[in-house]
Amino acid sequence: MSGKTSMVFTRTCDSTLLLAYILRNLGFSAIPISGQMSQAKRLGAINKFKEGECNILICTDVASRGLDIPSVDMVINYDIPMNSKDYIHRVGRTARAGRSGVAISLINQFEVEWYMQIEKLIGKKLPEYPAIEEEVLRLLERVAEAKRISQMQKIKETGGKKRLERGDDDEEDTDKYLGLNKRKSFEKSKRR
């Protein structure tokens, strides 16, 4: 679904930032949003997503309810929610106003019970799409390298801090996630 808008839900605030870095290092346009960000940062990220500056919003359940994001083509549960009702709120971000959408949940052996609770709540069995081992192995090295680089970036950009500090330079941080600082400095140098 290249070029479509996607929301990717993770369980922790820390995961949103790391996954955004990983996706960016793999060439995707992704921006994180979490409860540990200031309100200004969250609004900035949402606006960039709505305006199409990035097409992947990596979020915690802070974005599963109450946000006005009318056009989401796909929801991915990177971490399946522990609460079945949160699943409904997450996947409800797509298929709004009569539109159709796709919801994908990635699960591992430790999350099967939560997955079964979701199926029980919605009253139907969800289709299973097992990963094709050959495809996974083909991409594994590239993704592992992107993750390693992303972990170093995260440590560097957060100053070794585990969490983002509230009130840091909101616009600048949001632009870092999108890689806009380089573009802005290039544009400034072109004008001179």
C-alpha cells in the first residue's frame, strides 16, 4: 500500500520513537506521536500527517480515540493491545465515513491469548496471514541494520535519556523525525 496513509500502534512511548527511526532508515516517511510528547509536538506530528508530509504515524493508544484524522487507509497493530476494546478503537481509525480500510495485527506466541480475546469480543475469527520465511529472511539483515542505526540515533538525539523531555524545541524535534532540518538548511543556503 505504498503512498497510502497508515497508523502503526505500539505499546510504549519509547517504541514509537524507535520504530519511526527504523522506518525512516528504511526509506519510509514516518513520524511518532505519544503521551510523553508535549501537546505542541503531538499537534505538529498530527498536522504533518494530515498534510501528507509523512504518510506513517507511529503512535500509542493516545491516538486511538478522539483525534480528527479522516483519511487513514491502514492500521497496523505492531504491538497488539492487551485490552480488546482498544483494538476496536485502533482499527476504527480506518474505514471512516463509509470508506474501506485495512487492519493488520502482528502477533507472536506470547500474544495469542489477547488475540483470541479480540476475536471473542468482535464475534468472528480474523483471517491469518502467516509470514513467509524466505521473504522475512531476505529482509532481515537490512531491517537489523536499520534498527542498529536507529538505536544509536535515538540515544544521540535524546542525549542518552530514555524518554523525550516535554517542552523541548517542538518544531525542531518534529522536523528531525521527518529529516526536514537538512532540507531547510539546504534551502537556506540556496537562497544566499
